[in-house]
Amino acid sequence: MQVNQQMIASDGYEVCLFPCEAMFLTQGEHQGYALDFRPVNAQGVRITKMPLYAPFTGTIVWNGNDHNCILQSNNKVHTPSGLKYVRVLVAHQEDPPPTVNSEFRQGFKWYETGNYADTGASFGEHLHMEYALVDNKSDRLWNEGGIGLYKGTHMWDSLYDNDTFLANDGNLDWIKWEGGVVPPTVNKKEKRFPWVLYARKFRQGRIS
């Protein structure tokens, strides 16, 4: 996805998107359904502090010692597995994570890649990310034992990869949203402009 991108289906629900401009997978599923990604730009070139954009409008519901945090969707969103509440866990940002109850609109930057690890187990800047799909926002966050999100799900079953450059997709089953979407809304200034321009020309006697 791109910065400030919003994708709203024709039924009014948001579409859950991969939260970066590019995807470069470096490690397969581990610690449940987590995947690791290299920070790259939209041309696939390695960078630092790759930004993450909110894949849906949501709220931070937890943060922890590895500068990790969980963003949970405020409403159900479209996923390849149906309409669900979605949670995404990310880790290793250098700066402290957003505080609990912080809200982010879909497409707004909310996190970035880093190499911070309280345990010292992180080697090289990257993004650790895991998704879960739940039916209720009140469902518990973690599996029993504390490893992995409750109702964790394969990432390719949790989101769509529209407008993401796939530098290395790991040959996994990523798909694009092909349902209907609501066209972007034209703001009031854009709507007024043609009439304002016409009125100005009329006053100057330039309308034939």
C-alpha cells in the first residue's frame, strides 16, 4: 500500500492491505504465524526505517519490551478469509512504540523497521509481523503460554497486496482485492473550482 492510501469496499467496510510500499520476505513462519521482512523501497532497494502504514483504521491495544505493539481494527474489515476484526503485531522499531489507545487511520504511518530487541536476539534491521483474525474485539490477545497471537492466521489469508511492489514474496499465495471500491471523494474546494473560475471570467467579460 501507499502512504495515506485508503481502500473502502462498496459495502462501506475497509479492505485490509499489506502495510508497506514493498515486500521482501526474509524468514518464513515462526513463533506461530509471524513473518520477517527486509526494509526496501518501492524499487526493491534496501533502505533503513521503512515506514509501515496502518493496514486499516485501528487502535493500539498492547505494547511491550521489544518495542512491539498490536494494532487492532476498530471495525470489521475485508480479508481473504472474510469480514473480520484484524490484529497485527509488529516488533523491533528503534523508537518506543505508539502508546496504548493511540488511534491511526488507514494509510497513516504508525511504525517503522528497526533492530531493537530486549533479548538481544535481533540481527539486522527488519520487520517482524504477525496477523490474527477474530470475531470479537474482546477476544484475548495471546495463545495459552503467551507465544503467538490468539487465532493467528497465515498472513496471505489476512490481507491483500494491492499497490505493493513484490520484491520477494516467498512464492506464497498473496492475492489482490478485486471487489468493488468506493471512488475517492472530491473535496469541496475541487467541487467549487469550476464555478468560481466561470464567475470570475463572467465578471471580466470573457464568457461568450
